[in-house]
Amino acid sequence: MAIDAETRNDWTALDLFRRFGPIPIWRIRRDPAPGTATEQNLITIHDHEDGLYELVDGVLVKKTGGLYESHLAGLIGTFLSNFVRPLRSGVVVGADGPYRLNPGLIRIPDASFLSRERIPGHRMPQEKVCPAIPNLAVEVLSESNTKKEMAAKLADYFACGVELVWYVDPQKKTVRAYTAPDRSRLVRESGTLDGGTVLPGFALALRDLFADPIGPMA
């Protein structure tokens, strides 16, 4: 259940645990205090500081990931862009593109696809926080992500109109493709990830995604 950020400014460690699971405390921003953060706080921080934050129930939660996770997110974005651009069917957004899913709820997928039909005026949005809902959201999992956090994020995406979500697991070299919070398909390294009804015709062999980019040359 969402907590009204305007009336809640006394979050405790227990409250944070109940909402996000055993999340590392360094991922929770303390200024502004949990429960009081606004969209403008998020924009100001992103404009003047390093690091990205999502806004959830008035709490700023730091996005995390390492070099390999960043590489995978960028590679997925490249594969998506190579498919989408010739079709002019929409835009692919990288790992620092925030979306306003609902007032007070801002998520930042590691990669995303926003179809032409969902873009106001069929022109690239210029706002700091995109007001449109992406069709596809991609999340590359990191060690500090909790199961509860990712389950809540999945529910948020589908409740707000996202049609397809990919959870990429760098350690297991798998991608779980969700078409609903309770409906998914696990694609292993030997398999092929497809775009379903969101991106008909898109196919990505996971061996290409997880291949070592600087391994021995043939």
C-alpha cells in the first residue's frame, strides 16, 4: 500500500524494511527526510549531484549497478535502438531516463522503449521527467536489489500501463520476461528473447548479450 508522502515524514527503519525489504541503508537518501521528498527534490539532485534516485512514497531510493550491469543495459539499449530506429516506431531511452508513473512515483528503468503512439504530439519529450508511460521497461539486477523492492517495482510498472518488463540477471545470465506481475517466461543464455506484442519481430539471442566483449578474437 502506498503511503501518503504529504502526511508521512517520520519513517523509521522498520517502515523502510516493510516497504523495501532488507535494502542497504546507504540507498535511502536522508536529505530530504524519507517521506518528505518531492519530484522537484529529485530533479534538483539529478541536476546538481552524481547518482540517480527513484521517488517512491516520498522516499528517494538510489539506483545502483556496477560496470557489468551498465554494459548490459547499454547493450540492450543498442539492440533495441537498432531495431526501432529504422521503423520509426518510437524511442529507446537509456539508464538515466526517469518516468512519472503516477504523481509522486518516479521510476528509472535501465533501458526502456516508448512507442510513437504514447508520445504526446509524436515528438520526443523534453521534460526532465517523462510524463508518458513506457511500453517496455528493462531492469538489470544488482546485488543490492531486494526481492521486495523488485516485486513492488514490477507491480508499479504494470499498474501504470507498462506492457512488458525484462528483469536481466547478470549472474545467472538469464532474462525473465514479464507480461503481467504473475505471468512470465524465463529465457536462459542459450535462448532468444523476443519483443512479444510490444516489439513484434524483435529477437535477441542471449548468447550475444552475455558474450564477453573483450574476449579472445577469432
